[in-house]
Amino acid sequence: MASSDPSKRPRPGPWPPAPESAAMPPSSWAKRTGFRPKFSGETNASDSGQIGIQPQPPPQQQQQQQQPTRRRESDPNLDLEAGRARPRQEKVNGEPTGEKDKSVRKRRDSDGGGGGGVPKSTNGQAAGTTTATAEPAGAATTAAQQSARRASRNEEAVDVLPQIVDDDGFMSRHSHMKYELRDTPGLVPIGLYGFQHYLSMLGSLILIPLVIVPAMGGNYEDTSNVVSTVLFVSGVTTLLHTSFGSRLPLIQGPSFVYLAPALAIIYSPEFLELNGNNFKHIMKELQGAIIISSAFQAILGYSGLMSVLLRLINPVVVAPTVAAVGLSFYSYGFPQIGTCLEIGAVQILLVIIFSLYLRKISVLGHRVFLIYAVPLGLAITWAVAFLLTAVGAYSYKGCDVNVPVSNIISDHCRKNISRMKHCRVDASHALRSAPWFRFPYPLQWGTPVFHWKMALVMCVVSIISSVDSVGSYHASSLLVASRPPTPGVLSRGIGLEGLCSLLAGLWGTGTGSATLTENVHTIAVTKMGSRRAIELGAGVLIVLSLIGKVGGFIASIPDVIVAGLLCFMWTMLTALGLSNLRYSEAGSSRNIIIVGLSLFLSLSIPAYFQQYGISPNSNLPVPSSFQPYVVASHGPIRTNFGGLNYVLNTLLSLHMVIAFLVAVILDNTVPGSRQERGVYVWSDPETAKREPAVAKDYGLPFRVGKIFRWVKWVGL
């Protein structure tokens, strides 16, 4: 029973009551993507917010709000990641009740800023009015503000700065970025941060050649030459993209999107029958397929077809598609680490400790362990492997690692030859055999060979690569630029990526060139978004590619360490893909089902194609980790047209293709609001032309844009 003592009764709170949500402006991620939070639990924490001028309540109202504000610090409903309080109202089946809709409208009114000359309190009523007279006045003001906001959204003229959320969960201004898109503070800072940026991206640049060249039958010298070629092409294409593409600080390089189809082509039935060094023959086949697919991608971008395709590409499509790229290589990761567990497990453990447990430790203002998790883990593990090799841990009496397995007679040597090859750091002679200077040149492996069936597979994959780049363009622009790019700028970027892949095909990198998805995470971690830093780093990359010993040094990384690094890189790729869901209502049952179906079917359907027709005791002439890519020879589709069988069996065995098809069909046929789907909002071309900041961010240099002003679908 409640106490009747007046002195012990709880004191009534202030009237009108303070709103339950924190008096913080709406997030810029939300505004820029058209997202407007409707109900609790169905929105992911946003990475940035908007800063606007908020109306100040009267002094009496401020004093009344101090006590609830202090209480919010320990409020369990406070959402530290989003920077605002979670609404406490109940909901039914994920939909807000009528009372909650009313509170949400009031909160939006308080976020909207002062529209007229009448000061407002945080509950949406005019300050200094009575309760009886405030309601109609508040309704009129609300209607006026809603109309103003609609006009503002239509013109996309909200001139605000976004925020980001740091590791401690607090909001900070967009200016927290050390360097933004057009900043040029000086040669030394730009050089330092450009080197830091590329060093943190080391794994994405060098790991693909270390996988595909041995699969093609190439030796260590071939691997060294391909690594040097990759560094050269990556530097050149990055300079082209930052100058004539989207102009965002995004590194171009060998994308993991192209790895699975490249392996499928490498293990085509006609190549399995070849004997000897098949490297150059298979490389020429890959070059032909990449050249045709890159021409298709360039036409897709420069013709304006990409702007039409953008209507089908939303976060609910991008998220499972990119995530499936990382998940598709699970059969390669730990099975390879198991060949030398004491080194591979240490590699993964170190990267996890650096990137998670030590991520907040700063040295001279830099979070060294978070930024350099991959190169630090590589250096330490390599040093440990070198010491173990030097003390003879992997030396077995009478056994030579350079002797082919077929010539080994001793059972003792046969048993330990695998550990010798995977654990010893001196098993590779790449560094000793590499020349000091080597210039990568086009058609260095010979004249490309063109087959329509392989080219068709790569053309479909180039669409997946474009979908991946769409998400990267949007996410990076919200970090470093004044606004997201226009559809024309995005089409221009995709078109130039096609030309960059054409260069990769001519030089022979083994895969196409695309925007590296991990770049977005690197920008957010290093707080470096300067275009000039990326360009200077690209120039350094070109110089390093001319030093043959650099390629030889990278090619000498032991296989088990490569597998450990790949496990982390593919994990990052999967997580970055799923992070696109933060633009949508991630808790919506519609989106949950679509993403879940896309991911599950992207693993299950390819498994059916990959395992069809293979008996448990069959001995395929390829390593067990690469057996899923031999599907073209035994797939379930067996028509009278061999080329059609090859294309369909190969495409339907690729995880990312299934994820994309399922997601794009369901997301564009299942009813859902733009807010629920998280439809990407791109800058309006006419508005972008009127704003100098946007024109400077995305305008082409050297007055090139004026020459092609008539091509509206690839400009501002």
C-alpha cells in the first residue's frame, strides 16, 4: 500500500514532461539514405549523424530538463551506438502502436529545427503557451515543418555535416576525419597516411596471385612476376579512378569477386588433361575472358544502363551478395591452415588479438594494432616460422623439400614432405630468383585466347562486381564527401572500372580489377579520406612494382600464412557486406527472410552442383580445397550443347551469383516501403550542379567534363 505521508510521496516531474528520446539530431546516414526510424529494434546503429541548429527552449524549460538528462546517462534504454534513447513504447508484430506513432511524430518535430520565429520546447509545443491553446498552434507549426522537410528532401539541399560513431560509442563530427576528400595538407602528411592506407590494404592486394598462380601450375618465379604486375596495374587503375572515375579515394585492385570464377576456369575439363607447365596457356584463357567481360562492364557504365540497373540494387541486395563472396571460400581456409597448424593458428590468433582486443591502444595518436593488424600478424608469424626453420624443427634426415613427391621412396619422407613444404620458410626460391628490376608490360604472357563460354561467365561476374562497387561508392561518399554521388557519377565510375579491368586483362593479372570493398573499413579506421594520399600511394605502388625483388619477397610468403591471412580477409569481406543492412530496417521480418534465404541458398544450391556426380572415393587431379571448382565437368545440367552446360553449371555453382539472383528477385517483388528496403538515395544531378562543393568533389579535372557535357548519364 502506498504511504500516506506527504513528505514521502514521490515528487511530480516537470510539466510538460520531457521527451524520452535524447535531444540529438537525426543521423546523416538516415537522412542521406532516406531512412526515417519508425520503430525500436528494427534499425541498426548508424555510423554517422547530422548536425543542425536546434532551437533553445526557455531557461525555465532548460532547468526542468536537466534532471531527466542526468538520468539518461544510466538509462538502460539509452542506445550508445546510435547516440539516442530507445523509445519505450510497446509494439505489435514489429509495428508501432498509435500512441508510439504520436511520440515519433513529436520527436521528429523536435529534431527538425526552428522553422518559424516562434521558439519551441522539445515536446513540439510553442513555448510560453498554455496547454489548451498550444495544441492548434503546435499542429499548424508541425504541418508547416513537415511541408518544409518534404521540400528539403526533394531538393536534397540539407547543408549539414555528418557524424560518425567511434569505438567508444559516442558521436563525433564528420570533421573528425583527419583528411577529407579534397584536403591537401602537405607532401609529408599525405605520404605518411597514403603509405599507411596501402599498408593496411596489403592483404587485399597480394593474396589473390598467391592462390591462383600455383593453381595454374606456375612456379615461384611466375608468382613473383604476377605479383609485380598486380602492383603495377593496381597503381595505374587507382590513379585513373580517382581522376576520371567516381573520384572517391577508393583503391582499385584484384577483387575477390573474380577469384571463384577464375578458379572455375582454371579447373575446366580441357585444362585438366594438359601436362607440364600450364601457367601461360591458362593465363591467356583468363586474359581473353577478362578482356571481353571488361568491355561489357564499360558499356554497362558509359551507356547509362547502370543507372537503370541501380533501381534494382539496394542494401538488401548488396549485403548478401557481397557476404556470399567471403563465405564461398570456407573450404579453402582452415583446411589449408591444418597443414601446419602451429603457424596457421598463431597467424589467425594474432590478427584477432590485434584487431579486437588491442584495437583501442594508440601509439603517437594512431591505433597501430587496429590499422596494421594484417601486416603485423604477417611479420610476427613469418619471424616465428623462420626461427622454427632455422633451429631444424622441420628438417627430416634424408628428406629434401625440392624433390618431387613422385620420386620420394622413403615412407618417412613421404609422411613429412607436406609439413616441410607448408611450414618451412626456405621452401620457396622466389626471392633469390627474382630480378632486381622488371617492367610489367602488356601481353607479357602471349596473345590472349578467347572462348565465348568463359567470357560469358566473366560477364555475369562483372555485374556482381558492379553491385559490390555500388555499396562501396555509397558508404565511402558518406564518410569523406559532401554528398553521395549522382547516378551519372556512379555510372561513370562503373564504366571506368570496366576499362581498368581491360588493362588488367591486357597485362595479365589473372583477375579483373574492381574497387576493393575493404577500402571502406580502412577509411573509417584510419580517418584518412584524402584523394591526394591515395594517388601518392598509387604512385609509390607503381615504383615498387618495378623492383622485382619486392614481388619475389611477397611470393615467398609460406602457403599456410597466406591461408591464415585469407581467413581474416574473407571474414572482413563478409562482415562489410552485411554492414550494408544498416541503411535498411534490419529487424524487418521482410528483410530478415530475404537476406536469410539469399545466404542459405547461396551456400546450399552451389553445394548441390559442386557435389553432383562425384562419388566419395573419386580421385580428382586437383587439391581437395579446389575440388568445388571442377563442377563444369560433372554438373547436373547436361544438354546437347557443351558450351551451355559449361556456362550454367559454372554460374550456378558460384555462391555470389545465387545470392544476387535470389536477393534481387525477392527485394524487387516482395512489397516493402522505401524506408524498409533502405533504398539508396543518390544526389540529384540538378541540385549537385548548383552546389560548388559537390561539383568540386565529383567534377572531372582538366575541364574534361566540359567536353563530354552532352553525355548527361555519366556526369554530375
